[in-house]
Amino acid sequence: MKLNKYILAAGAFSLLATSCDDVLEETPRGIYTPEYFKTEKGVMGGLTSQYTHLRGIYSTYFYAWLECGTDEYTYAQSADNNFKDVDFTGVGQYNSTSSRSDNLWGSAFTNINTASGIIENGEVAKLDPALFAVVRFFRVFDYFQLVQIFGGVPLDLGAGELKFNTSKSRTSVRNTVPEVYAAIFSDLEKAVKDLPEKARMKGTVTKTVARLYLAKAYLTFAWWLENPKNIATYPACDRKAKDGKSAAQYFQMAYDMAMEGINNPGEYGLNETFYETHVGSTDRNKERLPSADHTESDEFYDGQNHGYASGGAYDQIFVWFATSNYCNIKTADGAAIGREAAQEYGRPWTRMAPPVDVFTKTFADQTNDSRFDGTFVGVYHANWHRNGDASLTHKGANDMDIQQDGAVLSFIPQVEGIDYSKNGGSVGAGVLPGRADYVIGYEDINRILYPGLWKLGTYRTDNNGGMGSPNGGITRPTLLAKFSELYLVAAEAAVKGATGAKSARDLVNVLRARAGKWVYSNAEHAVKEEDHSAEMVAATPATIDMEYIMAERSRELFGEGHRRLDLLRTQMYVELAGTYRISGSGYNDHTAETFTRDFKDYNWLAPIPQGQLDAMEMTPDEKKAYQNPGY
């Protein structure tokens, strides 16, 4: 299967650091040939590129595909077809030229072939088993994403299954889903065996990381085998595992592997609080498993512009998609909330908006559960003093004073008496008696002004007391996985019949109890030391079902790029995301409408990108057969 002359990783990096406390030092290389790849430097460069390639996938529009058009996000006021096409509400067309899952396809297969080359040429560099295990992990990390999204995909890139390919062959044959999963399980099981308990360097993969992904792969394949809604697969095949095991056995394997990860965490584990996991100042904490890493120290090595990023291959800008047009919020006497390179602000692109039910249902408890405050920008605060205005106060609602850093606009639970007639804050917000801040009820949010995504927001250390560089590529490590997901995977498997020492309720309550612990309030910009763990545990239903697991997954993982895959895995897309409510695209729109998504049976699989089909030297009939049905 060929798109370019060779499927090899461009811009590979050399592995220089050796201490477990060091990080990867990167030496960009403009060209990466098969001949160079047979040298020791080539093999080591290819090894490091396994980490680097994550930036090319988890940067821009693949994130839109993962989140937009789910129950977590719909398109926002400034959205283009990168967001509208996947909403399934008639505002776009979802086809082989528009699906932004193409961001994954090209990057993944390039890296898969590089990984196969390392495995075949690794003897040159005398790689130890732990480094081979890293490569095996990343090869099937990519295959795991591909098989969930496209169905069966090719294991043979032109030189044989899982073989390093340097040929110019432009044909391809797709393997079946069971064949791809068999390869995934084989490599991940080897990785679990050979990876170290402790990372060799900050951010490198360990047994804990491999256990999480193996548990997720077992879980996802178990659902595929069970197929509760009798959804067609492609290429067509019997829903049988290569090893003959049943769905129930794979659910049990998922539970057991997740529990193995929980009980043998290595250097990973849960933080004391949800806030601590997501505040930018503690990005590389013990709960965050390896990320697509970035650096603030050097644009060249980071691969993106730190002053003004525009959406290049490695530009980490996706949190801007979920950032509403807060810069138009003004006090009554005209002081605006300025664009700032800080976690609750950033650059507003207004491409994705959370529907009403996110706030009225999923995050309904905002008193006990810290996860709303640790996920969203529920309050936009004044920052004029960091933008050259030394005023101590400005006038807000009800002619009351707003102080520096005070609340200018707050999103609040629905209450009687919100008066929207005065175009509060110049953005159609409401006024409530006795409050200096403007307000918008959760039932009244629209596609232009809504709570931003604080947990993934901009964080910089070089603002020097000012607004910094909010238009630059975000230099935080891109969050891909967290230790907390091991609990959710085990709980989901338990709901599906797996048994063990901990029940689904036991596992969920570990996270819910943690969510009840507050150390800081983003809404109040103040320390908040409260413990509502008992209330959180008491509110957990006696019987946990899949709908509750999915709600807990959203509360714990909201906006982190999991949701579409969760809905596809569980076949719950229509039940949870088939309709949503939100108001229109104007600031004064505060009447929520219900939108119904026309999700077709064939939409369970994404289309093979048209660029792939166009590049292959195959007959029209062969290309048609290669494409997923319906596209």
C-alpha cells in the first residue's frame, strides 16, 4: 500500500538522553531513507520518531473528528465543514473527502512501517527487549486506532504482513477485524512482558501504559464480538476471534488486565485531586500517561510557531476549537476580557460547542463533584490589569463594581429571573439582582458563547505578568491517556459480566470519591479545601449500568478525544448522541432547539480517505470494494 515512494517517518529524531529523569532530546532530520534506516543511528532515530509521530495525529482536525458530533460537542458559530460534516444534522456531508479521520490514516501507516523496520533492523543497534517492546507498542497503538475507526485495515504494506516495506507497490488488501486484533494482541502482550516498570526517560512507555491499551483492546474486541446491535463489519467476516475465545472471555481479560495495571502501577497512580491532574503547572504528573509531548523552550524542536500558529501538521491548537468568543465580553463601561495565554483564556476559534445536556445532566452536580470546575471555564474573569489598564474596578451588572480578576460573566444553573433584555456584557448575557457579574443559564447557552475547556487550555510560563502569546501553538504535552481510565475499563468490563475482587461500583467510587476532594476553585480563583467524598459515594447507584459508566467516562475524560470511540465501541451512539439541545449562533439566542442526527448504519465505520484510494493502482471495482460500504 503506497501513498509516497517510501512509507518512512520523516523528521526522525535521535535518542540522546539516558537517565530516567531526562527527556528525549530531538535532532530533526529532513530525509529518512531505507539505507540510513539500516544503520545504528537510523534505527535509534526511528525509535524516537515513534513518540514524535503522535504530534502529527493529535494536533488539529483528527481531534475534531474524535469529539465533534458526539454528546460532548456539536459545531459552534464559526465552524467550517471540518466540524459540520461530522455532526450528521444536515449542515455538511460526511464522505471520503471530508472525514478528518484522514489525519490518522496517513500518519499511522507511515509510523507502522517505520516500526516494522526497527523490528527487522534492530539487531544493527543491538536493541534490548525493552526497546523492541516500545516499538511493538507503538505499531499496534496505531493499528488499534485504525481498526476502531475503519474496520479491517491492511497488515501488509507491500512486503508481507507486518513487514518493513520499501517497494513501490501501489496495491493493498484489507485484513479482517479479527486478523488485525490478533496482531494487536500479539504485540501488546509482548510489550507488557518486556517493557520496564519504570520509564527510562520522562514520557516513555512502561508496563502500565501497555496494560491500559491491552485492556482497552480486549474490551473493544469483546464488544465487537458481542455486537449487540447486529452492525455489519467490513471486510465481511464471521465475528469470531482467531483464538476461539468468546466475548465473555475477552471482557474478563479486559477486567483482569486493567486490574493488573491498577495493582501494579509502577510510577503511575491517581493524584489526590482531579484539579491536580489537569492544572498546567503540574502537567507531567503521575496520573498522566505518556503524551504527545511539546516544549516551550524552543520552537524548532517543538515543530510549531509559539507566537502565531495557523494549523500546521504539528500545531497543537485543538483546544482553540472548544474556546468560545469570550473576547467580546465587556463590562458596562467597556473594559473587555482580553485574549491571554492562560489556562482559562487562550485563542477563541469557536468551532465546537458543548450541548445543553452536558451541563444539566452529565455535570449536574457542581457542588460536590469537582470535575465540572476542573474541566470547564464556568466563569470568565477580568484581566484588563494584565493588558495595560491599571483601573482597580470597572462597572458591571446592576451598576456594581467588578474588581481586577473578578467575575465578569458566569454560566450558572437555571434560575428564575435572568433578564436577557439588556444585552449584558455586550454578548447577550443576563442580569440577576444583586450580582455584578453577567450570567447565562445552562439551558440558554448558544453556539457562540459557552464554557470553554479549561483542562486542556493554554498554559505558558513566559507571560511575564502580561497577556503572553495566546496565538501561539500550545506547548503543553497533549493528554492521550490517564491512569484513571484503568478503573473505568475494569468497571465497564464488570458491567458486561467480568468478575473479580472489585465490582463496577467499587471501581467507579474510587474516582467519584477523589472527585469530591477540592483544593482549588477555578470559578472563584481561590483555594477551596472541601471534601465531599462521602456525598459522592452515597450518590452512586446501587446497580451500575452502561449508561452510568458512559456518564462517568464523560465526567472523568470529557474533551480528551475519547468520546466518539466510546460511542462506537459500545454501539450507544444513537442513544446518547442521536439528539442534542442548544440555542442558535447569535449572542442573543437563548432558546434551545433540539437537533436530531441522521446517523446511518454505515456511519459506524469511517470512510477510507479518498487520497488513499486515488494513490493506489487498482481498478475502479477494486477501489470500490476497498472502500467501506455506504461511501
